Amino acid sequence: MNSRNIFDDPTFFENYRALRETEVNYNDQLEQPAMRRLLPDLGGKTVLDLGCGFGHNCLEFVRRGASRVIGLDLSRRMLDQAEAACGDPAITYLCRDMTDLTGLPQADLIYSSLAFHYVQDFGRFAQDLFAALNPGGWLLFSQEHPLVTATPGGLQHYNRDEHGKEISFTFSDYGRPGRRECFWFVDGVEKFHRRFSDIVTPLCRAGFRLDEICEPLPGERADQIIPGILRREEIKPTFLIVKAQKPGTPSSV
Ligand SMILES: C[S@@+](CC[C@H](N)C(=O)[O-])C[C@H]1O[C@@H](n2cnc3c(N)ncnc32)[C@H](O)[C@@H]1O
């Protein structure tokens, strides 16, 4: 369990909020379109959103017909914003570590956008996620891609040819899973690197059936908004998205 949440740091929080408010960001152009495409039917369903942040997705689930949405986040600052801007009678926001799923209603969808790389023990967590789902329920999560989380200190970089064109990507320590600390607006942002196998195997062992693994590429429009984004994603993916299902017959609505 993480003892400290960087999202409650005032400097980090203001910078992160400003980033998400810009019209042009990687989340909105790459990650969110892919996550929305992979959402199952939510009519009458119960959804847990782990690391829900500002609550945008919780509200989207209600718009899509979910009858009950529970958004968990460790950051009081993020939840204050979520309650103010994305409140709805069907949504409950809880300030709690997402690895503590005790006492929550069984879910038809466990969703998490860009938060699982903050979890230390993924093996145990995968089992708890499986237990928290109804039969036939879905797990859909995105995280920073293992090629991004690998390098200590976030010191990975693109290499350029003599014309300045990005041609390759340098990273290290892929085969050394564990804690990483990097600078992102502030020093000391803590994440956990897992190899691809350290993500997929615990899910399979827990009992999940993998449905889709997605490493999203931008459409043509995205490349016009952030020049070079398509080329960068062709060199190295930014996000890893996993959609998996708990076997069984879905509960009737
Ligand atoms: C990059 S933000 C993503 C927020 C939101 N899912 C979105 O896509 O807009 C990651 C969120 O995970 C939360 N978080 C990090 N570690 C957590 C933990 N152990 N338990 C609950 N939330 C956590 C942070 O407070 C932050 O709101």
C-alpha cells in the first residue's frame, strides 16, 4: 500500500490539473478513446473506478446507464474536485487506497485509468480484483506501458538522426521489476515497474480470461494536433490497456 500520494502535493496537483485541462494531451488523444472503445455495456451495472481522480469517467459511466458507480481515490484533493464537478446521485466517491476493496458491492466492471502503476503488489491485487467482480464481470485498466516505467529516474529518451528526426528510443532495466522514482512536476514521484509478463501472468493465475490487450495508436487527427505523436507511438507505445473477464454468466439487470 502506498503511504504517500503525490496527487495531494499542492505543486504536483496544480500542474497535473493544468495538464489535464489543456485541450491537447496524451490522455485525451490516445488513452481515453481506446478505453471508451473497450467499455462493455453498462446498462443497470455496478462499476468500481479505481484511482478515479477528477471523476470524469464515473460521470461517463452514469451517462452510459450504470446504476451505481463507486470512485476510489487516495487523494482528498482529487476527490474534492470530483465531488464538485462530477457529482451524481448514482456516484459515491471514497477516499481510500484502491488495493483495499473490502466492504464494497460486487462489481460488473472494475475500471481504472492510469493508476495501476502506483500499486506495489500486483499478484495479490489481481486476486482481489477477481474476487470483487460478479461472474461475467469485466476488468478494464490502462497503465503506463512497461517500456515507459522501466528506466530508473525516468531518464529514457528518443534518439535522433542527423536531421533531428526521432528514430529510436532508449530505455533500461526492463528486467528489473520494482519501485521507481522519477521527476514529474516534482521530485520523488513513485511508481512500480512490471514487465509485461508480471502483469499478464497474475491476471491469468487469478482466473481472468484475457479479452484484449491494446497499445493505442493515434488516429490521423491526433497527429495533426500533437505533431510527431504518431511517429513516437510507432517507435514506442506510451500506454498499455488490458481488458479481461471473470468467467461465468453475467448477472441479469
Ligand atoms: C494519473 S491519475 C488518473 C486519474 C483518473 N483515473 C483519470 O484518468 O483521469 C492517477 C490517480 O490515481 C490515484 N491513486 C494513486 N495511487 C492510488 C492508490 N494507491 N489508491 C487509490 N488511488 C490512487 C491518484 O490520486 C490519481 O487521482
